[in-house]
Amino acid sequence: MPPHLENYHLKHRKQGDYSPDTNRSHSPCDFSDEEKKDGEYQDASVSFQAEKLLQKQQHMIRGMSTEKVPPSVYRDAILSATCMTMLLVAPLIIFDGYPRQWGMHIFFRHLELAWSSLIHISVWPVICIIFSCAMVCPMRDFSLIPPALSNYLRPKPRHLAQLTSAAASYHWKVAVLLSFICFECLNLQALLQMAVPSLLWNPAKWGSYHVYLPKHIEPSVAGGCFTKANRRDVHDLPLCLAENQWDELSSGTLSSYNLEDVETVMRGLDYLQTESGGLIINALARNVAHSIPALRQNIEGLLPFLDGKELSLVIFENDSNDGTRDAFKQWSKDENEGRSRYKIDLISCGETNPDCTLNVMDRYENMPSFSNPKASGVGKLGDFRQIVINHILETPAYDNYSHMIVLDVDIGTSISPLGLIHTLGLNNAELSQKYVIASSSEQLWPGTFGTMTPPYDFSAFRPLPTERNKRLRNMHKSFCEVMPAGDRWRNMCEASSPMQLMLVQSNNDEVVNHGDRPYEVASAFNGVTIYPLSLIRDKGDLAHYDAGDDNQRCEHVGFNLSLQDVMYINPKWKMILKPNKPGGPTGLLVTKTIILTFAARIPVLTVFLGMNYTFMLLFVILIWTFGFSMKRAYYSSVCPRAAEECWDEKDYGRM
């Protein structure tokens, strides 16, 4: 008898009337037959329970049986594998800029940097958002329009109904919606960060973004032993500074526990105090009266490390209307009346115009409007910087100085004294005597919600040309050449290009490229750069600032290229820019500049928005398809009755 019939018989047998019949006589054989039947029923029950348990176990491992896996599971697996392959291969096809060495960690880090550059935000928050949406998205058809809104659209237009219904059945509908939302959120955050800069718009850095201020330098150097005589005997506390002091004086890049850091700083101190001729700080100033106190704290923070060596500040100021020139004059007077620890050299424009009132329009106020598309993004900066260089080279008092530090005055953060000393000590104090070395300053990048903090000043950056980055450089060049030479876009494209972002990030990434070692570039500035004056003197008239043939190229690029040699960036010399005071203009000024730049240039608007959204759409489609396909494959392999309980087979076929 089949087990299910035996079970049926057992069930009804238990429901029968088993009251004893007192009028009937029973023989011993009757009792023996009943005991035999009871034993058979018990065996049948045990056998049936065992078969049910076996069926349950087979159902649990159903996905391992090729006979029970629906064909659609294989389709989803192939689709997921295809998406993963495209995620891995697409960045390698679009971009080059490959690492010098390969490894599993380096490979995936390179992919992360490439995708982050393409979509202008770190990939991880986007992946989390898309995967979360894929997991909560219903398996059945649904409408993208909320029910409350649908009531106002009845009868719903046929095309609108097709577009907004059955969203789960067609990947591209949800992907387009999610990519559009992500894209617009990034644009909104970028505009907010540039117009009203604040840490508020960068939640990824809440609680972890630390700005090192110049006012903390003086208390941090207190008690330090920096002269050669009193630092040799210190072994357990380098420079007599605690770890938190090392952190403050290096903007978080150096550690007293790192022997290599300590030795490099020691070599830099030895060179600065015994071999160098002193330091010149070169700066331009216009309407920066509010930044002068921070500049003074930075300069005076270097004095304990110099051990009597010369230090001078050479400034060219023009056309300020906020009292900047008067503030420098008062500072110079205060210092000269005291111990005269350093020199302040405020350049004059001759006897007829000593205060340099040149009536030159600020470059940020020279808007790239419809009627003025060739308004320079550089202005007269190159000319003014050349005035400072000529003044230094022609002044006999500066003949013995060994290095010149070019500094952006308006940044207002710590220039990292130990980072500067570390730079002087690189390669046994030989690198800084032969090559220009830029800092690796850090900024919150607009449009990333704080997920990316690349080096500051994309406009001054040029990678070292190699075969490894040839495609990236050519793509970036084509991106900038959307508008003709002389157009303001030729200046702004440097900070807008995904290719430039990739070049900056990959060069600066310690995993992919340099392992926190100084790395070669053709040009960089990043807010503060140190130049060996011997190199500039040897170049003579060849060393000059210029803004290119169209007056739109960053002036630092022209000067660095004129030195006709490679330069370096030191990742351990860093300034951390304030979230509320990034480099460049902010507020209404930058908002007007952006609107005029794009509104007056339809090709720029088309290429910029089209390229950025295309990359975002591609990434979201691949992530969504991968996540949703894995979800469908999982449910179809573990759901006992997928066609009846999870979704209709006809619906599944359309997904």
C-alpha cells in the first residue's frame, strides 16, 4: 500500500469506534492479528515521516540539482556575470593611466578610481543605494507614479502608462530613474558647495575632516628641540615633540613612531640650518586682509626650525579695497620695531604709483558672458608673479637664499612646518636642491558629498606624459577643445573633466602609484610649492610665467614647464583646505560664472552634461542589473513554488 494511502487508513482508523463488544468472545489469535496490524501501521507512519523529511531536505538543496533549477536562473546568472565583466572591463577600455605595477589590490583600486572619476563621486555610496533599491523593489509589476498622483492622471495617457508601469520587469526604467536622481543630487550638492561652501553638504566627512590651523603651530612647537646641538641626544621623543605635536605640525601626515619620517625630517633640519641660505616666501595679495593673521602665524611658525637662517616674505599687492596693503605695512612696521626676526618686502610700483593702484579688473569679476566669451580666467596673475620673480632675482639681498616658497595667501590653513622640513630632507636632502616640489593639499571636491578629497588646484596640474596615460591626455584635450582657443571654457575645463580627475587621483593614490613616496609630474601647485632658486637662476630668461597663447592656461603651468624639467609632489607635505573656504571664488560670483559659462556655450552644456550622465547611467544600469538578477536567481532557486507563490511565470519571463 502506498504511504499516503496507509496514512489515510491510519487517520480513519483512529476516528473509528473502538469500544469493546462484551457479547463477543475473542480468541488469542484475534489479539495477535490486531498487534500485527498495529505494528504495520506504525512502520507505515515512520516510513511516511522519513519520506517527508527527505523531500524537505531535497527542497532545501534544490538549487544544487540541475533537474529542478529553472532555466531562467541560468539566464540571470549569465546576465549577472555579463554585468560584472562590464564593470571590470569598461574602465580599462575608456581610460588608460594604468598603474606601473599590477596586483589584485592595485587592480581593484584602479577600477574604483576610474569609475569614481567617471561618475564624479565615490562608487561605494552609489553601489549601496542601487543595491538597496534592488533588494526592496517588488518582484511583481508596479507603477513609478504614487497612487495619490495617479488619481489626478486618469485616464492615464497610454505612453505614460507604458513608461511608468511594470518597472520591475524592465531594468532600464528603474535604472534611468535612479541614475537621474543620483545625477541631479550630485549637481545640486556641487552648486551648494561652491556657492555656499560648508561641511554640512559633505556628510561623508562629518566628524572625520580635520583642518589644521596656523594658530596651533606656536603652542605645538613649544618645548621642541630643533637645533643640531640639542636634538642628537633625543631618542625616545624625536625633536622633543609628542605624537600629537607631530600630527599638528604635519597636518596629520607624519608620525614620530615612523622611523623613516623622523630621519627625513632630521635630514631636512640639518640641511636648512647648516647648508641652505634661507627661505623666501613669495605671495600675491588682493583683498586678503582677513587672511593676513593666518599668514603671519604660518611664517612665524617656521622661525624655531631656522636656527637663525634668513626668512623673507616678498609680496605683490594691487588694487585692494579692504585695507590689505595697510595691513601689510603695519605688520612690517611691527616686525621692524621688534627683534626683526624676518623681513617683509612689500613691492612698490614706482614713485608715481607706490601703492600699485593699477585699476585691473579681478579675474573672477570678468564674467564669461555672451558678449565676452574670451574673458580670461587667469587675468594678469602671470604678469604679477613675474614681477615678484624679477624682484627676487634682481635684489642683491636675496642672492644667498637657496629656496623660494610660492604660497596662496587666501587659503588660511597651516602650511605644515614639519611637512616642509620633510620635503627639504627627501633623498638625503638632495631632491629639493635640484627639483621643484609641490605640496599635496587636500580639498572637499564639489558634487561628491565628501566621498572624494583630491589634491587642490586641478588647473595647475599636468601629468608627466607617458604611453600609459596617452589616451587620457588626448581625451582631456578633446574635452577642452569643445570651444575654440581663447574661450573661457579652456580655463574651466581643467576642473570639470573626468579625465583630469582620473589623472589627478591616480597620480596621487598611494595604492596605485607611489606608496606615499614623492611622484613625478610635469606641473603642479596645490596651494604651496617650493622652488630651488639655483634652478631658476640657471634658467635665466627662460624661467617665466605666462598664461599660454590664449591667456586661459594657469600661470603656474607656464612657469613650471619653462624650467624644462620634471617636478615632484610630496604626499607628506599637505595643507587641508577649510570646507567653508575652498580655493577660488564662492557665493554669487561663482554661481554667475557657472551659469554664464554653460548658458552661453551650448556645445559645452551638451558635452559636459551628456558625458557625465551617460557614465552615471551606465554604472547604475550595470549595478542595478547585477543586483536585481542575483535577487531573482536566488528567489527562483530557493522558493518551493516560484510560479505559484513568488510571481507568475509569465511575469518572470518578462523581467
